[in-house]
Amino acid sequence: MASAEELSAFLASVERRAYKQAQFAVRDADGALDIVQDAMLKLAENYGDRPAAELPLLFTRILQNTIHDYFRRQKVRSTWITLFSALGGGRDNEEDSDPLETLEALAGSDGAESAADKVERSQVIAIIEEEISRLPARQREAFVMRYWKRWMC
């Protein structure tokens, strides 16, 4: 059975990698932080009495499930927002107005990014993906694994 010190040391050793993994998955820094905190709490509460050797596999599974839960919640929230916006009707009798269009985008979000920056970023990503797809399968896998390892550490 893992002691409190072993559990604490394990969580400290994986927190950065787990945060990066969640951030890559959900593309939201605050959401990723919430996901990692939830996963760590679930591990400590439900599996803290397990042997220290089992903690990495358990935590990986808990983290993945927590990421999936995040996407499920987002889907439900977007469904409710869509339903409520349909009930509100339009301003000045405009039937296809969207109340979300009246909100300002937060600095650093996708909505605040200029169109030119979005186009440039999408072109660069397309070029990179095209070049990666030209690599043989083994080299492509090695490149992707190296990329993930770099960002996970």
C-alpha cells in the first residue's frame, strides 16, 4: 500500500505531464487545470490505498476518463445554450440573431485572434501536416512521439 508520502511524491512527479496532456486535449488552460485537479483528487480518494506500483496506470486511466467527462459536459452545456438561445427570440424582431455574438472575445482566445493570424496559423499547420504525411510511417511515428515527449516533460 502506498503511504501518504509516496502518493504525494507520485502526484508531484506527474502533475506537469498530466497538465500538458489535458491542455493538449481540451485546448483550454483553465479546463486542463480543473481536469488534472479532479483526476488527482479521484486518485487520492479512491485509490490511495493501492500499492505505489499501480498508481501510474490508475492515474493515466482516471485522467483520460476525466478528459472524456469534460467533453461530455461541454456537449451538454452547448446543447442547453442552443436551446435557451432559441427561446429568447431576436432583438428588434430579428429571428436569426445570436446573443453570443454580442459578447466580446477574451484576450488570447480564438475569437480575439485576427483573421490574418488565423489564416497564417492554419497555413503553417497545413504545411507541417503535409510534410509529416510525406514521411515513411516509422519516421512519422517517431516524429510524433518525440513531439509529445518534448511537450509532456
